Amino acid sequence: MQVFHNLNVDFLGKRKYFYLLSLALFLIGWISVAFSGLHFGIDFQGGTEIVLQFDKQINIAEIRKDIEGIGLGTVEVRTFGSETGVLIRTQLQTLTSDIYPKVVNSIDKEIHSFAPNLSFNIVEKGNNSITYSFPNADTTNLVETKLAEAGFQVSKATEAFDNTRLIVSVGIADWIKENLRNKIKDNSFTVAKEDKVGPKIGNELKRDALIAVFLSLIVILIYLAFRFKFIFAVGAVAALFHDVLITLGLYAALYGIIPGLNLDIDITVVAAFLTLIGYSINDTVVVFDRVRENMKIHKSLPLKEVINKSINQTMSRTIITGFTTLLAVFVLLVLGGEVLRAFAFTLFFGIIIGTYSSIFVASAFVLEYADRAKKKVQF
């Protein structure tokens, strides 16, 4: 299928204007990085991420107001998926010393609400749980059932029939539940997910993500150096750095500006960047393949004309492939839900920038090298 017939545009003749455009995008993004920094998600920063699922539609502003005043420090609260889901993020992993006794007290109060005269002992306290001991196994089973019905995360210490000990969670999710139960009485909810990532694990993931992106660029450089010429490989990798850095700068520049779009960098976003690298290099290789073919056919043509001719010949393929991919990614961006939105955003803008860089960065890099080094590039 051909979108353009006999297209003849001097793309590389206008390359200096696009150098300025790339520079402007780069500066806007990385000035934003310098002043506000990149915002990392729970995967890299460490902390706790909790998803609550309500029975009815919620008012996220009211939920945010209720949670921000319960002593958890900086808390991020936003909708998750549908209008009944809430995502809560905090940098805390365990309850602070002033909140911990309040959660313990709420558990004791709940036990006494259905067994006023029951005597029990606390045999062990941990950062995230408390172990209770009861007089007999029947009482233990009753308490387990009642606490679970009240929304606490509870389990038996052992599966023995005469077990008299229960382990009750006292995590951040329990403190949030305790407060919301008292403030939102007509809309019950459950904890759908609770993830915790330690700062050490977060730093290791951050390091591994950078290594993954860097190694992918090195392997691409080696592969293209064998398939084409080394200068083509350098131009392609320069275009990939261009794509990744500008897209990353967009994350800082647009953070908090677009409603409903969370631009925290997490594992999903890293996967999107790796996907972007693969898409962009594929587009560049298509152009370079045509350049190589045309250089063998039109040996007397100047390099600039050969590259322009190749870009014009592959433009139909570039437009069709880019449009269909953007259409699919746009559907994910709009309808994919909260989890996929950042992934789709990265790909959407990355595909546009990657297509642009195949022409005005990768191809232009080869031409600039040939002009400045005054060397004839040939296969």
C-alpha cells in the first residue's frame, strides 16, 4: 500500500531546523529534571502501595482528605481502574511508634466487642504483626472468624487442632482501614492489594533497569556495526539516546499537569522504554537498508541525495506503520486503565519521536559525519 507516490522532499536540507527542535525539547525536559527531578514509583523508591476496592462509587477528594490526616506523612491517593477503586502510596513500610499502639488498641477493642470478658495475652510483637494467645482452640477459632469479618488480616500460628495462637497484621493497610471504616460507614471496602518494597530493593531495581537499557544500546551498536558500517551504528544509537532522553524529559516536564495521568517511573515504564528502543531501531534499520540498496544502485549520486531518496521511498511504510501502532497505543492510553496508562503514554510519544529521529537524527548523523570527515561512505 502506497500513501505517497513519487514523493520528493528534501528532508536533510531542513535538518538544521530540526536540530533546533530537538535541542529545544531536550532543554525543556532536562531543565524540568534539574528543578523538579524524576518521580520514581514504589518499585524504585521503596514504600507501600495499597489498592482498596469499594462497593459503591467513591469521591476521591474525600478519600484523600480522610487519609492525609492519619499520620502517614506524604501520601498519594488516586483512583484505580474504575470509579470504585483507590490507589494509596506512601513511603512508609511500617507503622510509626505513635500509630502502632493505636492499631493494637483497635484490635483489642474489636475482640472485647464480641467477647467482653475474654482474657488473652500478647506473646510476640513485630513491625507488621502481633501474635495473640487465647485460653483454648475453640476460642481461638471464634476470634479468628470475628476479626476476619471485621476486616483484619488474621491467620493461625499453626494448623494443629489444639492451636491457641493467632497472628494479626498491624501494617499500614490496617491503619488505613481502621480510619476509613470510621469515616465511611455507608460504603464498605476490601484491600485488593498491598505491596511493599524496601529502599535497598528499590535501589537495586533502579540500577538493574539502567543496566538493561544501557546493555540494549550496546548490543544494538554491535549488531548494526556488523550489518552496516560503524558510522551507521553510531547514528542509530545516537538516535536511540535522543529518543530516550527526550521522552524521559517529558516525564519531568508533564508531571502533575495532565489530569488522571500518573508519570511515576516504575518497572512498567522501563518496559515501555525498552519497547520504544526496539520500535525506533526497527524504523531506523528500514531506512538504512534502503540507503544501502540505493548506494549500490546509484553509485555516482551524492550521499545526501541517496539518503533523501531512501527516506522518500520508505515514507509510506513509515506513515502506515506509525499510524497503526499509534492507533493501538492510543486505545490503551484512553481505555487501558490506570495500570497501563503510563506505559501507553511512553510508547505514544516515543513512537512519534522515534519516527522523527530515524530521519533527522540517525540519517542526518551519517551525513554530517561524511561531510565533516570528507570521507566517502560506501558498501
